[in-house]
Amino acid sequence: MKKYTANYTYTNPNFVIQNLVTNQTNAELLQTLYVVKNILQRGFPTTLSKYLQSQLGEIHKLDNFEERFLFATNQTPIWNDTIKGDKDNNHYPAKDFFERIIPNEFGDFSFIQSLLIPEIEINEITGEDDKNFINQQVDFYLPQAKLVIEIDGQQHKIDEVTRVSDNTRDNYLASKGITTIRITTRELQNGTYTEKVETILKYLERYDKLLDFYKNACRKIEENRLREEEIKTKLLPTAIIRFQILLIELLTHKYLTFDEDWNFNILAHEDLPDFAELAIKDLIIWIDKLWQLKNKQELKKPNFNIAITNDKTKFQPITQAINIDFSLFKRYTDENKINEDVIFVRTDYFDIVKDKNYFRVSTTELINYNITDEDKTILEFFLDNIFDKPSFREGQFPIISNALNRKDTIGLLPTGGGKSLCYQLPCLLQPSINFVVCPIKSLMYDQNDNLVKTLVTNVSFITSDLEKDERREIETNFEQGRYLFVWISPEKFQIPSFREKINALVANFSIAYAVVDEVHCLSEWGHDFRTSYLNLAKTIDKLSPKDENGEGKIKFIGLTATASVNVLKDIKIEFSRQKQRLEDENIKSLLDYSRKELQFEVINDKGNKRQQLQNLIEELKNTENFIETTEKAGLVFTPNVNGAYGCYQVSNILNTLYQNKVSWFSGDIPKRDVYDEKAGKKIRTEPIMNRDEFNKHKQKVQKDFKENKYQLLVATKAFGMGIDKQNIFYTFHYGLPSSVEALYQEAGRAGRWDKRKKENKNKIGKCYVLHSPETHDQERVERLFHKDTTFSEMKAISDEVGFGGRDIFKQVFLFVQGQNDIEKDFEIILGIIKNYFKEKSKVRIFWNDAYSKLKIKSDVLQKAIYRLSLLGIISDWTTNFIDHFEVQFKSLNENHIIKNISDYITKYEPNTDVKKDLQNVPQNSVLEKAVWYLLNWTFENIAYSRKQSLKTLSDWCSEFENSESFKRRIDSYFIFSETTFVFQHIAENQKDYERWFEVLTSNNQFPNKTEFEKLKDSISRFLESYRNSVGLNFVSGFVRLALDEYEDSDGKERFESTLSNVKETFTQEQQEDFLNRLKVLGKHLTEEQKMELSQSISRYYPEMLEGLAEYYDLAYLLNDVYAEKLKKMKTLNRKLYEQLAKI
């Protein structure tokens, strides 16, 4: 007997198939059948296919869809041999209790006879595999009341040597919430059992509410009160899905093939019109579509014949057909054993999915679909039938195709572009389990809720918010293959016991995809780096089974809305497995990033953000009904949690103005100041609530905000990337975000309605940035944004400014406060080696010990461990998240360290000679040199990237003109065009100077001002990632020159650094060719620009000045030269005169 959980509606979800022989398997069809089977069982209930909806209607949209309809009957179940007794003496006390006492003495509860399961194993009742109770059965179990009834004193029980004592059994069941009532055979014999019957009936009264449902269901059938609507929306859909699961089993085990006709001989105990035919037609559509997708050809469809009767006396099994005894209202018994050539389909005794969900993901070898553009229509069939979305949004199809072609994939889609679907569809189209790594709990809950709303419910999430027992249960279910996919926090992969669960899962099931959502979080270069993402990709790859080429079978799908060039490079390296990096062809992105439904406005708040925000909200309240109704919601993003710019304080202020309309959300618990009232001074800060209260607050706020109980949420960036709330019309940035990426991610929470729907065509989301320019610190700003400003200089500038800075320096402060000095990190890393290193050994580093010896907390310790892994000194580490890391040390061999640091750095800077650079590091040993070099390289590159990203956004906000031009800049920044690929090539090929000029003379045309503006915005993204690219510096400098912005730190500084590099590193022939090309290009500039160009060139090539003056017809360029020559001649003449005078 096989058990299943599946349904299209709210009736009994569980059923069984009996007499199915499963010793053969259809290998050719297995992958296809398993995918279809998983899709049909994706939820309880799940939606009908579009074909079935055309026949039965959109039943999931009915008002009464969620009303339960119970299958129950008063008919006495026929148990032939299962209820045990003393065969030799013809003594069957349990059978007597079941067949005589229950119907005659249970009164209103006599109907439970059809709900009792005889001789059921204890482990089946509890759903656990407890070795102490293997083969231990109870006489009767009533799931609906969690009641066991035992008939004691039966001979077969006395004879069982291995039987566990009654007390042990009863106590164990009681610990699971199950009550045991015992009746002895003597009581049954002498008629003194009535007291026990009374005890049972009193116990059942506790469950009378639930049992009344069953009693009324029995009466409804008995009195023939079934309505036509109930047959169509409850019975018929249930019959169809049960028959479809049966068909899949028949195909799987070669009862049926597509090469022969299908003949069915059915005894249907309920009159359900055409259920078998509808089931067959619909299933063939599913299988055919999947077959076409996989094999690029249509499936040969069989003819089928159905002979069906509702009259048991007329049903005769025949050899030329599949004989089926089919009933919804009947529950299984052992009557199938008398008719072994008939397949029985019956309802199970467990009716609540929470108590018993028999679903297991069907897994086998994974499918490479070889998707091409011609397959888009078929893929949209699955999109429409599973997710009710008739067509792909732009950018989804390439990501999904690449993933289905079994390639590691990076997908870039703008916020609101439908990223979740890019992993959900591939996961459902593989015969496999999958997992989704997600950095933010609120995002997990949101994605889970959204899937459940589409009736995909066989999914779950594992977070620290869950109670311990609930978390353990979900992890066990995951290990047992009960979920199609699970959302997991990245921290779990550093826990040894969880890795063991993944290993167990891999041993028993196929895993197709490791989805890394918000994948930009794994990069230290990103605006949202998460320490928990360290080592993640490497760990997953290690856990993955390998194919014949040594490649991991678990493929990565990394998804994000934005990624800077360096972040993207980081992701490619993390996903590289054994390669240098993931190939560019596996990065799928939109060509157009514009969000036409969004408007941007940058407002100079003159340092008074609070008043400006209040004015804005009031204006929107008066003009657009914001705050007044639940139709429109807004988000205020603050840079931090605490203080005047923190979400908690801003929320409190707004709440006084708009009571019960505003709440707050943050990643950390807000703090409040505690004062000594007598002394009148602050003595400390303390959290406003404990951790449990905070977690509950966050969950409640997210739920309430999604359900429109608040109109305005004040949040840090911790409020989930990708949260799907479709009525956010406004975002307000309470100061500059850290980068264009951060602004785009956060502002993109607005406007997430479905743009394909007619009613949404003209909706507009408004995104405001409240900006306070640094009016009094321009000199410091220029120093800060200088290309060569180091991290320590950046920190010093921040310290100089103190609390007097505005938006730029608030962001700089947040960044530098989160970083140690290089010297400090250097000491920490060497301290770890000194105190804990043991070659080729596992060592536990306890957090309190590390704090005692090195004065560091666990997060700093983990980052240092990560740095040591980059040097090859550590190969792996795990944690229990309570008190220690377990670290696998490797070696301190010098050559090993040099190789590892070289491999790491050259992945980012291929032209760097790390070995040579190490020789110039002012430290003693190779180990010290390597540690210092790695830290210095990392600090300087990250610091540069952060300040350059901030500079880009600061420039844009200072130069804001209107929404359209601002959006054009965003498009130019994010777009993947031919120019961006050239920039990438330039960055990675230092001396290919011919390509520098190609960018500046596209189609042999000198760009106009608009084109130069686009180039400026496009290259700004690359400048954030490449500090010392000669070619990018050249292009940036020339573009700024052509736009009369040569004095900007991305202009003259960069341009002249290129000239210096050319002079030092190019051959004479290359220099001459480069300078000649540059001279010709300069002809298109204005006279003033030509003068600036000539002066820069002559600073490094003074001998060229006269030639440039003549070439550009700028004679006055030589005035200074002639004046200098005249001065020299006068000096010479004077000396000559003096000599002559002496003579």
C-alpha cells in the first residue's frame, strides 16, 4: 500500500493505492513523470491546470473555496484478517468490540467505527522512527481524537516476547499527546466493560466539535444531500487528482505505456461524471508539454477506453484492462487482499495535513533541457499553469533558460522584476529538491507567503525565529525530502550538524539548485556585505556530488537586482568552482534597467530633513490621499537605527503626527539613553526590548505592513530586499544611501505592481532623496574623493569632520566605524596563528578564549579566519553559534602561502605581480608580508570602492535637474551594452590602448554632449571597482575634459596618471602611436579644452608643446615658452657682457 497527499480543493488530502506492484520502472519516462508528479503535489491544495479550469471553473477563486468538505460514511468497514484474535479457539475480543460494541453502545459516536484504524504501528501514529517501537502495534487508533483503544489479555499479545510493556507504550504515546484507554478481555467477557465505554465517550466529548463535522458529513451522505456545486468543486477535483497520481504510478511501473492503448475497468463507488477522462486528458497535456521541452518532439498520445460502473454487482475484473476499485468516501481496509488483481484507491484515516503529510519529492537524474528561444512558449505553459502568469517579464527567460540548461547562473533583474520566479520555475521543472539561501529572514517569510498564496505549499523555511522543536521538525522533514525547496539562512552552512543533513539529503535525493538570493551580499565590495556569506559557495560546492567531469551537480543560481563591477567579479569568482571564474555567458541581465513607473526627485533639505520630510508627507496627504487611506503605502529609509537619523526616532516623531499609521523596522534592536535624574546626565544606553520581543516585533510589523495596517514604515536597509508589496507608491531617503546600487535597490521597493495589467499602466511611484550637501567642507570632500586617498587618510578626514558633517560624511562615518585599522587586523591574524595554529589539524577556538587573549568578538574572529583561508592557512571552519569556531588548519609553508595569495589577487587584477610586490612589503617573514599585503590590498580597494560609489551618487544628487535625466543616468549606469563590455575589456587589458580610443570614437564619430554624459555615467560604475586602470582613467579624464569638468577628481587627476603610466611602461613605438592618436582626437575639442589637453601632455612630454601649439593653432600656448627662452637669452647675454667687461 502506498500513501499520498494531493488535492485541488479542501477535502480529505490523504489517500492510498493498494495492490500496486512496483517491481518495474519506466526509465525513459521517469524524469518527466517525476517532475509532473511533483508539480501536481506542489501544494495542499493546489490549483487546477488551465485545461481543468476550462472544464470545472476557477474553483480556487470561489468565496467558499477554503470551506472543508469531509469524506465520511456510516458504512461498516470490512476488515477480514487485520483485527487479530485467537484463531484456534475462535476468540476475537477486539473484533467483537469493533463490530458489536461500537455500533450498539457508542450512541451518537458510533460513526467513529469508520474512522478507527486497527493494528496500526506506534511509529506510524507518531510519524517518528523510534527503534524502541519497531513492529509495536496498538489495537485501534482514532486520529481525530488522538485516542488509542487497547484490548488487553488477548493471546497474541501474551505470546509476543518482544512486546514493550503497556506502561512504557502508554507513557510514550502520552508524551506525544495521545491518550490510551484499555479494556480487558475479561471485562468484555463478563459484560463489565460499560464503565470503560463511558470513559471513552466522555473523552470523545472533548473532541465533539471536530467529531460533529464527521457526524454531519455521514448524515449528508446518508440523506443524499450532496449539492451539485459540491460535486463539481469538491468531489470531482479530488477524484481527478487521485486518478492522476494513480496514472503516474501506472506509467512509472509499466502498467501503461505510450505505445499501447489504455483500457480501464473501473468500479466507482460515487457517481462522478467523467472524472477519469478529465484526469487522463489533463495529465497527457502536462506530460506532453514536458516531453516536448525535454526532447524537442511531441509525445505519441495513446487512445484510451474507460468502462465505468457504480454498481458493485456489475463489476467484474478483466485481463485486458487495468481494474480499479475507486472510492472517495470509503477508507482503506484489507478487502483488497481478496481481490489482488484489482487496484484499490481509498481515502486514508489521517485527514489533517499537519498530522500526516505523505508527500515526498520524487527525485531522479537531473534534466539538461537544452532550452532555446523556440522553447519559450512551452515554458510559458508551465509559467501560466503553475504561477498564473501568462508570459515572462523582460529578463526572466534568459535566466531561467540558463539554469534549466544546468549551468551555474547569475541573474540580474531590477527590483520588482520578478527575480523569485527565476529560481522557482527551474526548481519545479527538475525531479529534485532545492534550497534557497537568503540573507534576510523577513525576505524568507515574504517569499514563502507569496508562494503559499499561489498554492505551492510543500515548501518551508529555517530561521532562528522558529521555536527549537519546530526548527528541528522542519530540518528533519527537509532531510526526509518533504519539501520542494527550503529557504535557509547562510549561517546554517557553518553548522556541522546541518552539513550532515545536507550530506544525508544528497545520499537519498537529487538536489538541482543552490539558489543564493541577494547574491551581492557575498562580496566585501558590495553595499550590503554579509559576514555569513563568507565561505558559502565553497561550502556548498564541497557538499555537492560531482559529475563525471568533477563539476558539482548542485548548480548555483545567484540573483540580485544590482551588482557593481567588482561585486559581479566577486560572484563570478565565488561561483567559479575549479575554474578561474564563471564565464560571462552565464551572467544574464536586462539590457534596459529603466523603471518607467518610477519618478525620482532629489530635494536639497538644507540640513533640516525632519521638517522637509513632514512637509512632503503633508503635501502627498493633501494631494494624493497618502496616509488617509490604505490604498497607498510609503517607506522611509534611514541610514542607521539610532540617533536623530535613526529609524526608531524618526518613526516616533512621525507617529506623533500620524497616530497608528507609522511603524519602524531595523536589523538591530534600537537603544535608548538612560539618565541619572538626580545628576541630570546620561549614564548608559540600553536596548528598548529583548531579542525575543524584537524578533516578534519584526515579524508582526512586516505582516501588518503587508496587510496595510500601517501606511508608512520607517526602516533601515534591513527591511527585506525583494519584499513583495504592490501598493508602495512612495520611498523617502532620509539622507544619501551609500551608492547608486543602494538607492536603486531601496527606491525600487516602490512600483512593484504588475505592469502588464491594464489597470496599472499609468500608476507612478515617487522616490524622494532628502539631500544635505556638504556646504562647509568642500576642501575635505575633494581630499576624500581623490583617487589615491588611502583608508587611513579617509578615516582621518572623517575624524576631522566629527559630527559636523552632512550626508557624505555620515556615510563615511558609518563605513570607517565598521572597520579596524590595518595594524589592528594584522595583530589579530598573527595572534590567531600564534595562539591556535596546529598544522593539518582541527582546532576549536572558543570565543571567550579569543576575547581573553586577543580582545576580539566572534564576528571579528570569523573575518580573520576568512582572511587566513584566503592565504591557504585555513581550509574550512564551522561553528555552533554558541561559543566556538572549529577550524581546519593547513600549512604555513611559504610557497603555499605565496601561491594562495597570488591566486586570489590575480583573479581581480590579472596583471599584478604579487610575488614581486611581496618583496617590497616592510615586514619580516613571508607570512607577515603576505598578511600585511592582503589586508592593505583589501582595505584600500574596498575603501576606494566605497568612496568612489558615494562620490558617484553625491555628484548625481548635487547635479539633479529632473526625474527623466536622473533616470537616464541610472540606465546608463546599469545597462549592459557593447560599451560596458569594452570597458570591462579595457579594465582587464592594461595596454590595449586602441580600445580606449574606440570608446571615444564610436562609429568613427566624435560623441556629442549627450553621448559624453552617458559615457560618464556608464564609466562611473567601472571606476568604483577599478582604482588603477590606466585605460579607464584615460577615458574618464578625456570624457570630463570634453564636458568641461576637467578639474573633477575623475578628470585631470586620472588623465595625467595615465600619461605618467604610458611614459613609464609603454615602448617608444607604443608611446608615439598613443600620443599621435590622442593629438588627432583632440582636434574635436573646443579651444579651451585643447589648451588643457596640451598642457597635460606637455607636463610629461614637454618637447611636444610647440608641435601641439602649431597643430591646434594655439600660438599663445608658446607665450610662456618664448618668455622663458627670452629670459634665458637675457641671462646668457648678461653673463657674456660680464665676461667681456672683465677682459
